[in-house]
Amino acid sequence: MKSADHACPACGSSGMSTFYAVDNVPVNSVLLVMNRDEALGFQTGDISLAVCPQCGFISNIAFDEALTQYTERYEATQGYSPTFNKFHQALASDLIEQYDLHGKDIIEIGCDKGDFITMLCEMGGNRGVGFDPAYVPGRHPSPAADRLTFIPDFYSEKYADYRADFICCKMTLEHIPNVGEFVATVRRSIGDKHETTVFFQIPNARYVLCDVAFWDVYYEHCSYFTKGSLARLFRANGFEVNRLWTVYDDQYLMIEARPVEGISSATPLADEESPADTLKMVDYFVEHYETKRADWLIKLQEMKTAGKKVVLWGGGSKGVAFLTTLGQTLDDIAYAVDINPIKTGTFMAGTGQEIVAPAFLREYQPDVVIIMNPVYLEEITRDLQAMGLSPEIYTL
């Protein structure tokens, strides 16, 4: 690791150290790119991950917020997957039961197309306000529409007048560079409404580091947390951490917190990683990254030499990171499959593979399918079998 002259965005300490760098990666992985030329000429930026030895937070210190776009073209919807829908519905049901969300006021920060807050309002009879510049009106007609308000903007202090019993923020904090200021903004907006529950869901950095999942490192994700670093961030900004847990094969990290006055001095929960623990995980990632990258390059070259037709299953961020980090071109892999019909006919940023619907594979007859997220292995295997296909299957 190399010392970086960069203050930690989470705790403000100096002395961050860089440990992983990838240059010239697409600055958006899930924008709808409508032609191959646009995809191949997509704007790029650099990744330089650095870890804070004081709090364990990991940041892309090369991140430039001005390069990323969150508009109606931003398409990260996972709700076309039965596996994901089952998880999402179970999560909504759990939160409604756990926090008695019936007839309550709910805010979702970073609501994307509104799927989850709509579910909470439908299932619990709640009233909801969702914030997201990528929101698309009318995507999901709902019987709860009269109890839902969507604001196509980034959440900020100017919306502090919106008060809630429950504040939800899923898969958003990792996109925000100044995480300390953001969590402080949420706390200030709550004010003295101490009964408000705050729930955040983010990618789990422990999973990324210990699995050496370099395909889970992409430009839009500029902030990475373990349980310990996430809890320390919330306590430092006026929250009591009540619960920390992981779900979705440990890929997602969840936190439940309540506001308190001042900085929380509560004892850390039993399974919170210390900053030293995170440094050990970073060392593990560094020690094994080149070997894992080389293993994949060997596999892919063997497939190419054998004349096998290879497709990726997953036309989102993991796919973009996998292709760009490994330098794969259209000559290596021609197509990416995605079950989201809105992505069909669009192209992978940076490398230009066309994104096709699963039904395309009946005609294409791939020899190899590489699944970008192993949590979908069973679902995708069933889909392939239903089409009469039996390719070799690899998972990341």
C-alpha cells in the first residue's frame, strides 16, 4: 500500500493508503447506451481505492462526482428477477413487522424507480416520499399512488422539512463521496424526532475484499464499508446503532439506527470489524488479486482458442467491471444477457457488447455462460434448461 495525501471522507483523518487501481473505466455502468459507437467511446475515469487506518472506510480517491450521471437513462432495476423479488418482498415484510410500519410516514433516499417504497406503502398502508434524480414517472402504477410522492432530485438539506417515522436508503450511500457530510445531513433533518428509525442497505466490503471480487469495484461505487466502518460513521454523526446484519449471500450490508444527541459512545456490537481487521482484509485482496485476475484471463483465452461462444449473464455493473478490468473485447465475448427488457438492444459501456434477452440464446446456442452474480445461479440454470440449453456454466 502507498500513502495518499487525502483526508478520510468518513472520519476526517489523514493517512489513507491506496491499495488498488484501475484506469480508464466507464464512469457509468448502467446508463442505457443506445448504440455500439457510444458504448465504445464512453467517458472513462480512474479508480484508486484507499483505506483509512483510523476508521476502516474505503474510498475511491480518484472519483470525480461531475463525471457520473443519474438520469432517467440510469437503469439498475433488479425487479425482473424472481430471486430478487422474493428477497425484496421478504425484506419489506420484515421491516414492516419489525418497525410497525402501518399508516406511517416513510422517506426513501435514492429510491431509483420507486419499487421498494411503493412496496412498503402498498403492504403497510404507509405514506411515502421518494427522492431520486433517476426516477421515471409511471413506471409502476400502484393502488397506493395517492399516498406516494416522488421528487426527481438528490436528497439534501433543502428537503429537511420532510419528516418521517422511517427513513430508508438502499444501495445509495456507496455512490456518495462525502459520506460523513451526507449522514450528518440525514441526522440534522431528523432534528428532535428521536423515534425515527433509519435503515441503510449497501454493498458489503468484507464480501468484496475476502472474495477478491474485483468485478464489484466500479466507478459509481466510490465508498465501501464493512460493518465496523459503517457503524463508526453512524455513531460519529449522532446515531445509536441497534442492528447490523448481512443478507443476499452476504453481498448486502444492513444497518438500523436511531438518532441520539451528540456522538454515540455505545459499545461496538460483537461482530463489528476493527480498522485493523479491515487492513488485514485489504492485504488479503492485494495478495490474491493478480492471481485471480490471471486465472480468469487464462480461462477466457482457453475458451477463445477452443472457438467457444461465450456470453455473460448480467448486463449491469458487475459485467462492465468484469469486461473492462480483464480487457475483454467483442472478439472475446459478443453478447451480454439480461432479463430486464428495458436493457434489450442496448450496449455495455466501454466494451460494446450488445445486451440481449434470454430468448436470444435459443438461436445463438452459447457454449459457455458466465454468470455475473452467483446468487442467481439456480434461477438462470432453470431458464437455460427451459430453453433446452446446456452450456458450460461459470460463476464469479
